[in-house]
Amino acid sequence: MKPQTKPGRHPLILVFAAACVCLAGCSGKGPDEVKFIAVVEKVHKGEAHEISIKDFPKINDKTLESLKDCPDIHRLSLDDAPITDDGLKNLTGLSKLYFLSLAGTRITDAGLGSLTALPSLEQLLLNKTRVKNAGLQTIAEMPRLKELSLWKCVITDQGLPYLAPLTNLERLSLDETLVTDAGLKSLTPLTSLRYLSVWKTKVTEAGANAFKQTMPNVKVNR
């Protein structure tokens, strides 16, 4: 009699899942760590250039050690993983990385120094992290940045002047931060800026309009 499988489950998928469990048990690594390392191997072989952990979020700083000799990653999303500043030290060799999302991770201002070693980085998403004003001084050392998102970070008007060197920045999200009308005046050096989002901040309509008069090429979302 032909063996039965559960509806919607392809036999090959079941075999792959069983293999992951076996590898995890043999290596001492969890199933998500095994899956992550498998994707890294694909990057090494030139079969992939992007890694997103949405399907295997239970990785950690130790798992990221597999990225040390993997320069061909172009996009990396580590959203909501328990990654800390120590984990970021493993990213310094990703010379072709241009997109990095660390939303919801445990990184702080202290860890951002590792990211200044990424020569191709253009898009940086730090939403819901522990990054504060001091971290913006380090971000200012990333002159290639074209997009920066700081949604739900504890950023105030006092931190915004640090962003002045980012003259290539085109998109900036300050949603649900603590910035006000006064802080927007510090963004005028951002000559390439085309989109600014200040949703759920203390920026008023009058403040947004005043900013647009100074920076007429910028679309302001509030």
C-alpha cells in the first residue's frame, strides 16, 4: 500500500524537515541555526545574495559567526532576532552588503561602530532598537547611506544635528520618536533628502510646512 502523508505536506518537505532536525541534533545547533547556515552556504556557492530570518528567527550572536567569510551577501534582515552588539562584530566583512535591517533586535549605540566597516551600506533600518542620540554620531560615519529608519527609537531634537554629514541620504524615518518642529531645522544640511516621515511625533503641521518651505523637494509624512 502506498504510504500516506498529511494533506498539504509534500514528502520532500517532510524529508527536508527531518534532515534539519537530524543535523540540529548532531551539531548541537537548533533547527533555526541549521537553516540559517544552510542559506549562508548557498551564498558561498553564488546561489543567493539575500538572507532574511523571518522563517528561522531563533538565531543568536553565535550563529552570525558563519557570516565572517561571506562577503557576497547584498541584503540581510535580522528583524526581531535576539542579536546584540557582539553579534554585529561578525558583519564587518560583508563588503557588498547594501541593505541591513536590525528592527527589533537588542543592539545599542555601542554596537553601531561595527557597521561603519561596511563600505557599500546604503539602507539601514534600526526600528524598535535601543539606539539613541549618541548612536547618531556613529551613523554619521556612514556617508553612503541613502535610507535610514529610526522608527520607535528614543531620538530627540538634540540628536538630529549629528546627521548633517549624511548628504547622500534620500529617505529618513523618525516615526514615533521624540522630535519636534525645532529639530527639523537641523535636517537642512541633508541636501539629497526627498522623503521625511515624522508620523506620531510632536512635529506640527506648521512645523512641517515651514520645513517644506526651506526644503521644497522633500515630501513630509506626518
